[in-house]
Amino acid sequence: MKEEIVHEMFSENQVEERIVQMAEQINKEYEGKSLHMICILKGSVFFFTELAKRLTVPVTIDFMAASSYEDSTVSTGKLQMRKDLDEPIEGRHCLIVEDIVDTGRTLSMVKKMLLARNPASLKICSLLDKPSRREVEIETEYIGFEVPDQFVVGYGLDYAQKYRNLPYIGTLEFSK
């Protein structure tokens, strides 16, 4: 049986400091406006709540679960909605909050679908960005950290539903 070993990449303090910096940037850009935050479930929940707590602009929240992977590690190219938004977004300033931008496939389909609903604006905020894996170009306005092509866990990111609750971000290694 393979042992799973997590190596810390970004400490809890580093993650918290970066979230504060991102919140300050968002507060400046949305000053005088209300912001509708859209959390992409499940991995973004930890980041989403920590970011939302640090925003000083009026905030409303909603949740969405979408995938283009079904039960595979390869995108099918079709968007599967597991949970759609509860509220309309027409005329609202919206911020999609994601845990990691990897290939960009799912997120680009979500963005296209949401833009068709006529929000006043739609931007993307991601805790992590893995540009080396990008297959579809997707503009991400707010990025916490850029990471190499390694399997990352913690702070909401999981491996087989494990490690989401780690207070830091780490890389997962399998020993023999």
C-alpha cells in the first residue's frame, strides 16, 4: 500500500497574508459597488469564506458546482451542472471564486454560461493558478499563488476527498 506524504508549499500564514492582499485589491476595485460572490464547490469553500470575511464592500453569496470531467481525469468538453446558482445575476457585479485554475476548460465554460445571464461584470478570483497545465485561455483577474505542475492539497483542495481541512497548501507525494 502506498503511503501518502504531504509537503508544505505555502504555510497557513502565507495563505492568510495573500488572502488579505487579494481582499484589499478587490475592496479598492469594487468601492461603492455591491459584489455578488459565486463559490465553485467544493474546493473553494475555505478560500471563499476567508476572502469574504475580509471584504468591506457589500457582499452577497451564491454557490455553484460544475464539472467537465464526470468520473474521469480528462475533460469531456461538456459542462455538467451539479448545482446551479439560486439567484439571478443580471445587472450584478459578480466574482467567481475558484480554488485552482488548471486546464481552464471547466472554468471557461462556467464563465461563458454566466456571461449569457448578463451580469454587470464578471471576474475570476482563484487561490491557485497552474498555468503549465492550461489548455484553454482564461483570464483570471485575481490570483493567490502560481504553482508548478504538482498535485496540491489543503485549504479546500483534496485527493479522494482527503486533506481539504489542512490549514496550509501542500504537495502530495506517494511513497512506495
